[in-house]
Amino acid sequence: MRRITVIGGGFAGLTAAITAAESGAEVTLWEAHRTLGGRARTAEGPYRTNEGPHALYSGGPNWTWLKQRQLLDPVVAAPPLALARLRMHLGGTLRRTPPFALLRLARRAPEQAPVDQDFLTWATGEVGADGARAAAHFIGVALYHHDPGSLSAAFVQPRLHRVAKVPPEARFVRGGWGTLIDRMAGRARELGVRIETDARVTELPTGEGPVIVATSLDAARRLLRDESLHWTGGRTALVDMALRTRRGDPWVISDLDAPGWIERFTAQDPTLAPAGEQLLQAQLPLAPEESKEAGVAHAERLLDVGFPGWRERVTWQRSSVSAGRTGAVDLPCTTWRDRPAVRRGDGVFLAGDQVAAPGLLAEVSFNSAIEAAGLALASSRLESTS
């Protein structure tokens, strides 16, 4: 039995542990928190919130992998009635349809977008300045970044192309992502993975075979004492709120005047809040100098135009700032291949959403975890034959 240690019990860590165990490795997984999940952790209590808006995309590799292992169900799509209530905030008012230029741009093949040019400049040349700005702000939902137009066009365009697909690729885990994490943990334990929670690792284990570090990049930098582990990420205000139900509330408000997104998650999953209430989750990207209060004020401006009487209907709310936990973004002249490598040397491998792997949102964690597990298994085989 080849031994592999996984540090971190989020989506990436569990993916790596399952992959390694399916190949016959003896796997131990260590998680510092008392529960598994990382950014995919779902809050306990009557309001089942995730750390910001969460969705799976049916065109991604993690979708196929989870489906093959019967770990997806129940997953729901947005119902047609909810789709009819998608609203765009542009010029200070709500509209039912996005600008035609945004739709034109979203149809452009991702391969057309250059690596060495920022998205706003490239998109302006394709559809004009107004459409380019609207598209840059629209895709903020998938980037958690205050200025998507400044990022590499080759990074932004594939995400715009997928997020704007009709019918949408987005699917939602019923009960919150914590239910998916529970199913993944159950699968790992069935395969013999030893899972230790509330167990912070401060030193790499020695003599226990390869190690997969599946933590945030900041935590990996401290653990590995490797100051090269840096990459550009987003910073965003997260606002969660429960309102008493009112007929006619929008499903989504996408701000095209500045990056921002409010989604009524109970439209597709009523189990996330008590009966008679609806759960909203908002994501408002922040510039480096902006405060949480600026993000909350942005959310309130969107609520004012889209959710009449929302202040009198509030039954619960909270807000926070997420920094360094929002995934990688690529500046002009860089790609995912330039991010910190999965292979770190000396039998150590890295997985997570800011490392060198392709994909949209959680797909980066998934792809890096699959690669890390494969490299760890190959490393174990080499050790056993030497």
C-alpha cells in the first residue's frame, strides 16, 4: 500500500484523496477546521449559506467526475420562472435583457482573445466601449475581481463565453455545497481514507510518502516556507440576507454599471431558508483600498432598485470580506501555466484554486487535485521500485 498524505479537507483535498484511494493508496487527510469543506463549507442553522455564490457548471470536468461516482444528486438547475426574472442593472435602472453588444461578445470564440492584451481594450475593439464595459462588469460574478477589464482577454473571454451560455450551464447543489462535501467525505471513507478534523498541520510529515497540500495559497506558503507562492486574486464583499417572501422579486440582479451580483438562491432551492423566507447572497468586488462598508452600500443600492421594501422584510443578515480565497486571476501576458506549479519537489504537490491548472471557479481546484494525486501516485511507485 502506497501512503499519501493530504493536508486540507476542502473540495480539492477530498478530490485528491478519493483519486489516490481509488488507485489503491493508503490515504490520510488532515483538516484544521472541525468540519470539512473549506470554501465549500455550508453554514449550519436555518440559513444554509456558502462562502459567496456557489455553482457547478455542467460543461466542466468536475461535473463528469462527480456524476460518474454518483456524488452529484440532488443538483438543480434554475427553473424557467427564475430565468425570466434575471435583471440587469445599467444606467441606474433595471432591464430584462442585456445589451446586444454583450451578447455578441459572449458568442465570440475564446480562442480569439489574446493573452497579451487586457480584456477591456480587446473587447472595445470587438463591440465598442459600452458593450465592453458591460461585459467586463457582468463577468465579475465569476472572477470576484473589482476590475475584470484589466485582466488578460484570454483569461476573461472563456469565462464570459461559458457564464453567458443559453441554456445556462450553472447547477446548484440542493441543501448547499456542504451536502456535496458530505457525500465526497462518505466516498473517501468507503475507500479507506483516514480523515482527521480539528487537526492543524504546522510541519510537513516525514517518512509518510508523498504529501498533497490542498489549502489556500497563503496557508501553503506558510506551511512550505516558500515565499514564491503568490498569485493575483480578487477581494470581495459577501452579503447574505434573508427576506420575507414577496411575489415578483428578481432571481438575479447583475450590475453592469460596476461589478456586482445578487442572487436569490431559494428560487431554485427553497430548503436554504425557513418557509416564508428567501435567501439572497450577494458578491460585490472591492478595490484594494475599499472597505467592507463600501461593498455593503453597493448591495443596498441594488436592493433598493430590485427588491421593494426590502428593509422592512429583513429577517437575518451578515456580511464579510473574502480576500485570497477567491481564486486566481491572470493579468495580461500571463496564463494559468504561470501560476505556482503543482509539483513542488521532494514529494510535495500543491492543489487549490490559485495554482497552475485550467478551469472556471472550482474546476481549478479539481484539475489541480487530479494532477497532484496522479503525480503523488507516480512518485510513490518510483519510491517503491528504487
